[in-house]
Amino acid sequence: MGWVATCNTVGQTAGYFVGNVVFLTLESADFCNKYIYAQHETYGVVTLSGLFQNLCCTVQKINMLLYIQNANLVKLQPWVLCLNSGLSQVNEV
């Protein structure tokens, strides 16, 4: 129990840093043109709309994989079955 407060503080600080500082840096066209891109571009490596779109697509693909596995249409890889069994245990509670 002695490390709970330390882990909480470190986790919140790291989350803030990645969520704000890294995202804003990679979204900046000026930073990307100076340090990352070989040619001048008008956009950064990451955009908010692209990030949201990729997140939605990932959630949709996971839902489709779980639906197909539950419908017994396709036999999926073991990691999907493990994920699905964990979700079904949560739903049973």
C-alpha cells in the first residue's frame, strides 16, 4: 500500500504529458516540418480528427470480431477468444 500514491502521481503525470504535450507537438505543422518531415507540409503527423476516426474504426473492428465469433461464423485467433471470454465474464456479473 505504500506505493499507491506514488504510482497514482506518476501515472497522472505521464498521462498528462502524453495526452497533451506529445499530442500537441505532433499535431504542430511547424514542429513536424522542422524535425520530422523531409518536405514542407501544411499538417502535423497526428490530427484530432484522424485520431478520433482511428479510434472509432478500432472499436468497430473489435465489435465485429466479437460478433462474428459469437455467431460461430469464423474460428478466430486465441487472443480474440481470450478477450471475448473476459468480456463474457464481465457481462455475467
